[in-house]
Amino acid sequence: MRLDIDGGWTATVTGEPLSIAPRFVFRDFRVCIATYTDVKERERFQLDTFGSQDWLWDTPDDFRFDPAGRELVGAEFQLPGAAADAEDSARVPAAPAVRPGGLRADEARDFRLEVATELCRAPGDTVLTCLRDLDVLDEPLEARIGIAPDVALLVALAGLRALDQALRDQRDDRHRADALLALIAELVEDYG
């Protein structure tokens, strides 16, 4: 399965999630999934990897990849400052089950990853779900990719189904449409 991140940057889901336990960094209100323990090690880690990262006066979410194999080696997620209301939080589905998987960058280059803006809290704060936009809850969320213990990415495959139908209805450039349909059918079969 291929994920499209901001700016046309893509990554492919692999079978190996990170084995690093996530930790909560209270000072910065973020979840960190990386092996570094202080600022100096973090700076070295960022110099030795590529991916999304903060720039001046910027605090995006952060995926970091090993340049040699392009495999995900760490991540940091900012927690939104305010929680979504209880009605919106209740819309976050408890299913589907988490499927363990890592990420491999399709190309070795830096990119931008917008920070989540919505924090949805399950009853008893047993699960925290961070979303960029509550509109994703209008469509069924059909896959959870567990990139590390207790950390999963949500995917809404409903968009793939809509794209599948649009390509079937398209009459121009059938060869290109058929190639895209084959790819989408494989994704929907694997994760739908």
C-alpha cells in the first residue's frame, strides 16, 4: 500500500514496524518514537536521516528515514493543544484492527508533514487519536497501520473506491486508466 503525504511525497507500507516504544515528551506535548534521549542525540539523528522536520518557527509532525534503505527509523507527533468535543471524539471508530507495518520512502528527499490539529479522546483516555481534519471522519476509516507499539496511522480507503469508480467511468486514455485501476484494485483487496 502506498501513502501519499503532503506535496506529492509518497511512502510504501512494509511488513516491519518500529520496535521502539513511544514516549510522551511532556515539555513539548509530543509523542516521540526514536532512540535518541537528548537534544544532542536528536540533532545527530536528524543529520543522519531524511524526512519531514521542523524549520524556523515551525513544528510539523516528523517522520525520519534511513538514507540507505529508505526505511522509517523514527517519528515525532505533536499533540494538539485542545481536544475535540465529545460528539466528534465519539465518531472515531474503534475498528478496524491494527495491522503492523513500517514505511519505506519511495524516494530519499525531505518533505513537509502538517501537524495534526484535532485531538479525539476515547472514554477514560484509553486511546488518543490525532487528526489533521475532522472531515476524515465523514468517510469510513478502513485501515490502521501500526508503525510502532501502540501507534497507528489511520487510512480512509473510501477515497480509493471513489477514484476506482471515476476511472471506470472515464472514457479517454483507457490504457492509463486500466493501469491505475489494477493498482487500486490490489490496494482495496489487500486493505479494504
